[in-house]
Amino acid sequence: MVSTKYFCQNCKKELAENQKPCPYCGSAKIDIKVEIKEEIKIRESFRVRQKRKGFKKFMVECLQGWFPSGDKKQFPEGIQQTRIIDKKNNRYKKKIINEVTGEVVVNKDEKLSEHK
């Protein structure tokens, strides 16, 4: 976001754009103040997998953090997601939170064998 303000150099009063001379003191010297504001969001996520020796596939997977959403209309800022796939204990857990509102959208905790 960019904003521009004009001030009289002599009396320091705020002026309208291209207002010369100053209506308060008559000076023609003007200071221009330009302000630029930018917002940066830092988002992080991670994924961890536990494997067993001698097996190619993982036993436990944990995924957590910010992710872009496939539904840009409903979640334009993305989602916070936690997902655990635990094959050893036959569990599937998933929690999705709306990044903007903080509302829990999905909260699943079920047997992995029954998960679709």
C-alpha cells in the first residue's frame, strides 16, 4: 500500500495535492511524504515419516502446518492442517482449520482400515 501526503515546509501544515502556495502561511515550499507498507506472511509446514528396516513403505506419517487449499473460493488464504497416518495402530487423524477464521473445518479420528 502506498500513501502520499503533502506538507508546507514552513508551517508544517498538511496540504492538498498540488496546493500552492500554502493557504496558511503563503510559502511555496512543499515537503512530500510517501509511505509504503507491505505485509509479509511466513508460513511453515513439515512432514515426518517413520519407516521400518526392510520395508519400503512407511509405518507412521505426520504432516502439519500451512498448506494452500484446493478450494480457493472457500479458503483463499490456505489452511492449517494436521494429519497422522499410523499403520501400526490402525489410526487416521486429520484436522483442518480455516487460516482466516480459525474455524475447525474437518476433524477426523477413525480407524485407518475404515478411512476412505
